[in-house]
Amino acid sequence: MSEKILVTRATMPPMEEYFDEIKTIWDNHWMTNMGEKHALFQEELKEFLGVRDVELMVNGHMALEMAIQAFNLKGEVITSPFTFASTTHAIVRNGLTPVFCDIKEDDYTIDPAKIEELITENTCAIVPIHVYGNICDIESIESIAKKHNLVVIYDAAHTFGETYKGVGVGNFGDASIFSFHATKVFNSIEGGCVCFDDEKLGNDLYNLKNFGIRDPECVEAVGANAKMNEFQAAMGLCNLRHLKQNIEKRKEIVNKYQKLLGDIKGIRCWHEQNDVMHNYAYFPILIDRDIYGKTRDELFDILEKNNIGARKYFYPITNSFDAYKGRYNVEDTPIAYKTSLEVMTLPLYPELTDEQVENICSVIHDASYEKV
Ligand SMILES: *Cc1c(COP(=O)(O)O)cnc(C)c1O
């Protein structure tokens, strides 16, 4: 049997290119603590993302946790449960209470029409997620936040390199975070950053990631350690050079999926948003059991049997996690809940061949109602 097709495959530069990049680390023995790779990567990211400022972090989760912490918030934070564990955990680990808002049916991002009814005198912030590279309704969220004086921190982990109306997605809200995890569109092995436009916030983020140490004799804040090391930054520098080309390849694969799956009744494919330059990070499909004839879980198992690794992403939703047992109710976010039972993401990475995509699509086609 042929090798299993995994849902993703970490992007790596040619080995020689990485070796070349890390050579200087052997010259100066500077492996971490904001060395020259760190400085270079930070500058290149600012330029690439078109943002005012960037603070690099050891991973995307710490970027989010520290971004939230830097605003010194208290009380309730409105967010949505259709996301990776990190978003909700980052809120809770900051001593804040997540209040779950439902998502929009068409793009899975937070539904701004349902935010205001959740606002109380204790609400301090909104943490929306740009799910699967779909960008939130930025204008509506901004106007609600202004009206109620709320901080907005975007979990932009899925949207590295995207633009909305020509503006880099890292520019929205009071801060946005990206993840450079190996499984993401762009990686620095592990890594992440916070994007912002406020010098004081930059200072606080630096303190949080570096024990509050400003110089050897001045420790001005109670910080932790979330520094990105030189090997991570070097991987980021290399991968950044290949990103555009990789996104092009992803786009071709997505177009092929859309073409081959578009006619299968009961399968709803991810589609592009208006005004957005996408990064084609994920290819989610929704399975309507009544029309397609099989449930998401049944199709998932059929794909597994055919050596195809899909992913039930996002399932379970965060307000149904065992960790939060008894505290939230999935019925409060019915669209997020229903979506989590019907969705799966299909394999997507630049090296996926036409033949593999055709194979995946024919398995999905053959499992449908019409064929039975
Ligand atoms: C990956 C991810 C994170 C966390 O990033 P890490 O770099 O893995 O720590 C946060 N939020 C979302 C939505 C993610 O997909």
C-alpha cells in the first residue's frame, strides 16, 4: 500500500540553505537571547507583514498569552469556541473569564451580530480568531470595541502573510498574534510574534518574554521566558524566502480540490473571501449527512482506511473540553457546535501531487450517497 498522506507536512528549506544560515552561530556561539538572527528576522517580518512593530516569541501560544497579559485586563473576554485550544487557554491562564460567542455559518469567524448581547460591565476585551485564514468582520468588531471601550486582540495564527483590502492582517485590532509552528503555512520550527503599533506595549512585551530584564543591573518588570532562539530565527529567515512560492502551490491544490469536490452533493468546500489575499493554509469541507449519505466521522474513517489523513479540525470545540467541564454549554454556540460535528480539513501542503489530490477526491466521491 502506498505511504499515508498526512494532513500537513512541515515546510523546510533546502538543507544547505539552512546550514549556510546557521554557520555564523558557530562563529559567535550566540544561540539565544536576541542575537543577530533574531534582529534580522524581526526586521524582515516587519517589512513582510507591513506592520509597525513585531515582538518575536518562542511560539504562537506564548505570543497570545503575553499579548493578553500586556494589556493588564480583568474580567470577561468575548471570544469564540471554534478554534485551537490555545485561544481559550490563553484567556483562562491570564485569570480572565472567556464568554463564548457563536460563529458565522459561512466563514466560521465570530459573529459580530451576537457580540453586543454578551457585553456586561465586566467585559474588557474581544479575542476573535481568523479561522482557517478567513478574516473576521474587522469593521464591525472595531466599531463594537470603540463603542464599548474594549481591547481587541486577534488570534491571527492562521493568516500569516494575508492582506485585507491590501492591508497586512497584522495591523488590525490593538494587537494580533501569528504562529510559526511547524504545521503552519510559515514556520520557524516553533515560534510566533505579536504585531502592534504602540511603543509602551512593545516595551511590556519585551519584559514579559525576557524576565523583565532591561540590562544586567535593571530588572524592571515581573516577566517570564518566551524568547525565540537563533536556530528558530534562522529557520524563519530561510522559510520566508520560499513562502510566496509555497502559497502559489497551495492555491493550485485548493483550486483543484474545489473543482473536483464542487459537484458532490452534501459537501461544502472552503471558498475565498472578498477583498482578501489568502494564504491557503487549510482546506476544510463540511459534510451534510442527509445529502451526502455519510457522517463526517464515517467519511473520516473511510479516508483513514485509504491511507489518507484528514483532521477533525476543530473538534471538539473549546467550550466542550474536559478541562472546562460544567462551566460552559455548547448549546450557547449552536453553529460552532454543529460545524464541529460536520467539518474536517483535508491534506494540504505544497508537495501534494495532482495524483494524490485526485485520489483523495475520488475516495470522497465514491463514498457518497449517489454511489451507494
Ligand atoms: C497554532 C495556533 C495557535 C498556537 O500557536 P503555537 O505556535 O502552536 O503555540 C494559536 N491559535 C490558533 C488558532 C492556532 O492554530
